[in-house]
Amino acid sequence: MAPGHEEGIDRPSPAIIVAVTPEHRNVLVDEIRSRYGRDYTVVDTADADDTIHTIKTLVTQHVPIALVIAEADIADCTGRQLLHKVHRIVPTARRLAAIPMAQFSSVLPVMQEALAEGQLDSYVSIPQGLRDEEFHAAIVDYLSDWGWSVATPEVVAVHLVAPTRASTAAIRDFLDRMGVPTKTSTPDSRAGRALIESLELESTDDIRYPIVAWRGRRVMFAPTVAEVAEQWYGSPDDIPDTDVADLVVVGAGPAGLAAAVYGASEGLSTIVIESEAIGGQAGTSSMIRNYLGFPRGVSGMRLAQRARVQASRFGARFYTGRGATAVEVSGPEFDHHHVVAGTARICARTIVISTGVAYRRLPVPAVENLVGSGVYYGAASSAAREMRGRHTFVVGGGNSAGQAAVHLARFADSVTIVIRRNSLAETMSDYLVREIDANPRIVVRPGTEVIDAGGDGRLEWLTLCDTATRHAEQVPADGLFLLIGAAPHCDWIPAEVLRDGHGFVLTGREVPADRWVDGCPPAPLETTVPGIFAAGDVRSGSMKRVAAASGEGASTVPLVHARLAELRQAELSSGH
């Protein structure tokens, strides 16, 4: 049996890396082949015509193409023009322009313009010698991103079996956002039958779908997302009643993750609870390009998982799948509080509320009835792969909507962004607006809203309405992704924590003066209850950006230390 093969399992064909190298073949191809030749087939071409012909042939043969790297100067076609043509043929492939170091400064303005217009994903300098790790860091970043968002995982941690994909949509989306490689099969498929037979059940009549099989033969029948989450991370019910955490972070988006990293790294006993997947709304972003320190961009999922691992290494404990349902505020001294999460009651000296915001629901009953069957709130990255060759619509004009549209355009034949405003420029970052304008698969319909939807068991059509003329038009649609505005996650917060008229938590000088103590406002990021802080999108007046939320989360930790010092001093003064 060949190495790397399992009996009865066919190893898929390796994905392709195409290197277009008219001048630097010996350096570029040899460098790529020596590092990645075991897992990828490296194909080298010398000119634009040869490259296009090769790629079209590979696409016809259904061979996956992971990466195309082209020298900036090609005799009959510039590298940016070639990579733009490649994108039209195989939009899921990542595209890099390789620039000789001697030409870097002169070519850089052209590359920056091409990047802004979406003609390539990034540019790198051609290796100058051995161990050019910056070059390989770029290659690995894009191969990793391709592998997560496009490829079928070869190593599977969770196997889902269900008659329809719709019945696994919520679980798949959760696992995808958690970075868990997942495989989905129908009961009558070879893999599905093999799994069911391995269970050795007396009768299959009692099987409830979906079946969720974890590596190691832990099997769940028709679980909720919360049950799957607790299988992965454990349950807050397991926290001993005697535990008193220095810091309980409620919500694991960028703000909560930053609070967890800095709190745990400074020795605070830290517990994080999250109702959904780690990363919050930011975790659904397919590619965040303007986050400090990530010049090639980073997916929200990867950013969140890196932060989770970082916080865990410092000792933070994470519980996901069950959010806070209440906070029990202590007496006049406010020396501790309790966070209630279902049946769990967690004692906390301080609390950071970082539950972020949720996408607003579209007030169209027909749309709500199709959620999970072609209609999704958020980017639903796991559903993007299912949109291959289909017509999709994105409702929303913020950065999250723009990132979702760009990602969907790698798979779908067409992506239509529907907004009520007259222009994306009013609400979206310039770099995204330019990329969308340059993408031939994306169109924008301003002054438009969705008023109806329908289909036989899943989404098949939408009715769009002009907001000015009220003219309605029915259009075919296979996918609808809703990223419209935001409402704070605050229903569980006690009345003692004051909120503004929109439901966002008030902190610091935003708190009305009549709630100040001895003429002094609460500390920045502190709420009207001592020891309870708020950070990120849930906070009134926040910037609603990932970097700003991360900064606020980190900034709560000095305030937490100050509060803990106050509690220690009060305890000493009382003589306890």
C-alpha cells in the first residue's frame, strides 16, 4: 500500500501551484518545489498564453489550483494583467506577483494600484538566497487561507451525517468558525453508511439526524449547537462553586479576547463565556485587510482562534455555546457579582461585558422561514462553498457585508449587494469599495430593499423593491446573506447597568451626571456598577471596528487591577 494511503480510501489529487517564471525559473520554481512539492504539484509556465492554456486545462479536469505566482514582468503580458485573467478563470486560486528586489521600488506603485483594484492578492520579492522566510511566510499564509476556505479537509475532526445539508447548517457554521475541519455526508453515501454501520446499532429506526461523530468515536444524535460546543470546550456547570474568578469576560469577540489575553497574562484568574463561536461577529469575516500588523490580511476566524490559543496559554478558561443569561449584582459594597449562564452561576470579582452586536433581523416573514435553506445571517463562510456557480445576494453596506461579497465572488457566478443608501462609500472603507468596483462578478443595487422571498424548500427567488419608486422586481436567487446594521446583546444585563436609548451600555463620562459618585464619573470603560466594565461594539460611543474593540478590551485590564486593589484595601480596612 502506498505511503499516506489508507485501505479503502482514495487520496485526492494534490492541489496545484502554478509558477509563471520567464526570467527567474531556477530560483523561483526550485524554491517553491523544494518547500511544497510533497503536498502540492508545482507547474511552471513561461508566458501568459501557456499559463492561461494550462489553467483552463486544469479547471476542465477539475484539478484544484491553490496558488498562482507570476513574475511582475512577462514578455507579452504584465503580471497584474495575467493574474487578473486568472481570477476570471479560477477565482478561488490565490494570486501573488513576484518582484525582483532590484525593481521593487519602481514596480511598487503599480502593484499597490493592482492590489486596490483586486487584480491580485499580494506581492512578494523574489528570494535572494537560502531561507528567505519572509517569502515563504506569504506563500504559507495564502496556501493556508485557500486550504481553510476552499479545499475539502483531508484530516477530518468531525463527521456530520444527515439527509439534508440544511439540517446541519448551524452546526457546520459553528465548527467552521471554530476552525474545526468537518466532513458532511448523507446516510446513503459510502461514508455515511460506513459511519452508521460502525455504530453497531440494534436498529437504525431510532437514529435521529444529524449524527455528529467526533474523532475518537464520540457520537451525538441530533444535538443542538450548544451541546456540540460544550462537547468541544466543556460546560460552565463544571466550574466549582468555590471558584471566585478575578475576571469573567462575557463575549469572545475581539474586545473580549483582548481582555482575556491581557488579563490572563497578568496573572488574573480569567473565565470567558461565549454564546456562539469564538470571534463574535468579526469571526465571520472572510478577510480583514486593514488590521494592524497583518499586511496580507487575516480572516476573522484565524484572528479569533490565534487570540483564543494565546489567552489559553496564559491560563484563561473558555466556555462556548452558552451565553450569559443574567448578572446578579452584589450588595452596596459591590465586592463581587455572579454571572448566570443557564444553570451555571459563576462568581466574579470583576466583569467585562463584551457581547458585541447582532445583525438586525429582516422584517420579512418569507425570508425568516428560509433561514438555513439559502438564507443566512452573517457571512456564513461554510455556506460560501455551496454557492459555487450560483446567484447570491448580500444585504448590507458595512465592511462585513463588503468582505462577505468579495469572498462569495470567489465561488458564485454573481454577487449582488443590496443597500438602501445611494452609495457604498457612505458606510464602507475605501479599500473595499475599490475592490468591489473592480470585481466583475459583483454588482451593487443602491436604493433597493428585499421585500419577499420564496422557493420549494430552499431559496429560489427574491423580490427587490426600489425605495424611491416602489417598483418591485422578482429575481432568481440561490443565496441571501444578511448583514444589516447591528443591535446590542444587552437583554440579559441588569437594570443597575445603565444603557442609552438604543440599548448600548454607558461607560465613563457617557454616564449621566446624576449617576456619578461624589461628583466623579465612572472610570473610562466602567459602567454604573463598580467592577463591571464594557468594551467593544456593545459600548455606547464605540467605533465599531475590530482594532478599536481589541484596544478597548486590553484597556479594561488596568481598570480591573485598580478595582481588585480597591477590594483588597477594603478587606484590609474591615479587618477580615
